Amino acid sequence: MRGRGFFLFRESVTDRELPTVTPAQKAMAGLEELTWTEHELHLDYEYWNAEEVLKQILPDGCEVPGSFETVGHIAHLNLRDELCEWRHVIGRVLLDKNPRLRTVVNKIGAISSEFRVPTWELLAGDTSLVTEVRQHGITFKVDFGEVYWNSRLEAEHKRLIACIKPGEVLCDVMAGIGPFAVPAAKAGIRVYASDLNPACTEYLRLNAAGNRVKNFIKCYNLDARAFIKALLRPGSGPTHDLETTTQDKKNVKQTALDAKGKPAKPPPVKWAVPSLGLDEGTPPPGATFDHVTMNLPASAIEFLDVFKGAFDKRVWGHRSLPTIHVYTFKKASETHADVVARGEGFLGGKIANPKVHEVRDVAPNKIMLCLSFKLTPEVAFAEETSPERKRARTGDAP
């Protein structure tokens, strides 16, 4: 005892001479003269962390789930079969020991739904899977039970958006709830965005409005091929509105002042091809864009065939063709050249100057990557002998 204080030693400390402590250390800590006594300390449930509690509860040999991913207030697990009997206990402990959490869920089975959304089982807490997450300084509303969201892709979203210049147009083909579209719009990029999942389209609109970029994003609920074909249908093509919009977008990025010296309201966004009514239904024909994102790694590369011979020379003949950014997976044994060859197989033509960026390791033998390339005129304006493809390009009825 030093003054009125106590030093509490572990039970394993039995030699009161403290032979492992040097005289200097004893002097510094005030351990030269100690009055020894026994003290009983009660450590209850509140004292131990989740991993320590679960080690005591779970059977010997069971791997304790020491880490988990979160989306807003939701923790989601992918428990091994051996832990299923204890899943609700695990959920309760994780909820108790993590004040920020309100819900704990566990993934059930393989993802088999059309929209690639996992099935979740509630283990503990609030039943609501509607939450909010922040990325890029932007708040996204998410219904985790109805839409796909991956918090590990924030760096990739930033990287790709940095490749697109303010005033350019992005076609976000598999847009989800807007992890590319919304921050792109905040950066002064106009976006045509679509997703097959109606819940994604609903939350994309909410996120665009909530982040004050709803005039920069046109939202659709369409299959990827139908969406691209609709945008590339013959139409009037770019007008003077395109240049005006580009300048308007530059103005948005600057701090303009009104006559009173106060920040002026940004001018309304004008689109190259005007559309009527709400941003839904059929996309405008003759639309032009500079970049295309296709973020569905499991199958997006299979949609590349939609671009071959789909471009109208009257609209695209004197402008730069778009750059495609398609996400896919590769095995650890595959090379980047293998990925490019696979892309060329689905595209039906040569990919010139491809760039392959590895995003992250998904599993020991599974790597997510992004294949980027600019479409060539030989592919974009390819002549097709198929009557169906000719009708799709010219807009003729069968």
C-alpha cells in the first residue's frame, strides 16, 4: 500500500519479494514497503468483452466469431454450421457489448435471389433493416434486407469517380442505391443510372434527393441490356444543351455570387436529350455519355455484347466513344491477359489498351477486379447481319 492507494496483483503472484521487479522499478512505483492483504474482486458480465464471454459460453473447440461487418446499426455474420445452435446467444452477446449496434443478423444459405440480396436471419435486436451509412462524406439510406450493399468498396468508388471529369456523363448500368452515382453527381458529373431491383431504384432516388443531387441523376428500373439499348436508340443526339450543361456544371463547382454578393443558386442542369415527366420509364433515345460502370462482378462481363454494333453514327460519329468499366472476378491462377481475353469474348471484338485494376481479395482463390477500356469504332459501329440486331440498331419494327 502506498499512501491510501492499493496495488492489485494477479493471483499468480505468490512471491511477495517480487523478484522480477528491479529495485529502480520498485522505487519508481513505490513498492519498497508494502503491506500485503487479500482482496476479493468480483468481475461480472459487464467487465468482459464479447470474445472473452463467448470463449466461456461456447463448447471447447468452437471458433469464436471475433470480428464482424457492420452496415449502419446492423452487424451481419456468416456463422459456421457448428455455431448455429448458439447463434442467438452469439447475437445477444455482440449486441450487449457493442453500444452502436441495434441489430445482429446471420446470412442463411447461398445467394440465389434475382437481385443478389442475401437472406438474413435475425439473431438479436431491432427487426428493422433500414439504416444509414456514410461514405465519401455522403449519407446513404439502405434497406439491408432488400438491396445489396458492400462497405468494403468505398476506396474503389473513390478511385473510379476520380477518373471522370466534372461535366462528363456517366452511365451507371447496375447502379444499386447509388454508391457510384451519388458521389459522382456531387463531383459535377451527370448520371444516367438504372438497376433491375426496384428497391434499389427507390433508394437511389431517396439518396439523390437526400444529398441534393436529384437534378444530376436520372433513375430507371431496367435490365442492363434494355437500359443500354434504350439510351443508344437512334435519336436527335447531342444539341447545344450539351455544351451549356458542361458550362453549368463548371459553374456549380465554383462559388458564384449574386447582385447582393451572396452565393448564387446554381443554374438548373440541362440534359443533352430532354425527357418528360419523372426520371423513370424509358430512357431518352440518342443519349450520349462518356463512361459506363457495370458493377455486378458475378455476371457484368457477360453484358458486354450489348455494345457491339449498337452505336448510331449520326449521333456518335464525331464524338469520343465511351470508356467501359466492368467489374468481374478472376481466379488466383488467372492472369490479367486472361481477363481481357474473356472480356473480348463477350464483347465480340478487340479491346484496345485495356487497364486491369485489382480491387480486393474476396476469397483465397477469388479476386475482384475492374477491366477498363475505351470502345473502338470497329466494335461500336460493327455491321451486324442478324435481322434482330439490325432492327435494334435502326429502331425498325419487326
